[in-house]
Amino acid sequence: MADTSHGGFSRWMQHKMNARMNRKIRNGKGTFMGMNVLILNTVGRRTGTPRQTPISWFPGGEDTWLLVASGGKNGDPDWQRNLLAHPEQASIELPGESPRQVVPQVLTGAERAKAWDAITAEQPRYGKYQAKSEHEYAVVRLSSR
């Protein structure tokens, strides 16, 4: 049984849920709660350990994907911190496809505003989440290498 002190059980459960979603994506099923989902492959910023995170994405143009960096400690999720610490090792897996290398870029200014408008038009829940947060969610664009 997993350690339930200090969030051990919730971390264990999150790992189980992520592994299940990753299997679904690799088997060609890439949606969750009405959103497209991909696997983001990063390397742990402190450990160097490979990480595989299922995450929702939005179209950002040809061979580009937009991710919303919501949640996490201090407003930044671990996947974002890992991605930015080792951007040269980033890749994604789309449903049923082999991994492809990507280049991440955190959007700012007018680019972020345009992307955010498109994201919240497709999934208004992100606008609601943002309204409840004190931290502005980053929008990360991933482009094929």
C-alpha cells in the first residue's frame, strides 16, 4: 500500500492515472473531458529522470501545439519547469504516433493574448480557472523541430 502521509497516496494515484492516460494515447485515443490530449516527454530538472505527462493541447497552427501551464506549486506545474530547464530534450507523442522533437516557447504579450482567446473560446473552463487564480497561466507553444 502507498504511503498516505504527506500526499503520498495522491501522488501514487496521480501516477496511476497518468500511466493509464498515456496507454490510451499510445493506443490512439487522445481525448479526455472533450479535450485533445498528448504525452509531453521531458527530463526532470533536478533528477534528470525522464518524465511523461499527459496534457491537454490546443491547435497553434501547422505543426504547433499550445499548452496551458495551470496549477502546480507557486503557479507553475512541474512539467513546465522541467520543459524549460531542458528544452532540447522535449518531445511529444500524439495519439498512436511515434515521439517527435519539439521546441518550446512561452508566449507573451499579443501572441499570448491571441492564443489565450483561442483556447478559452474552445474550452471556456480555462477562463473560469484563470479567473480564480492569482497567477497568470503561461501559454506554451510547442513547434516541431
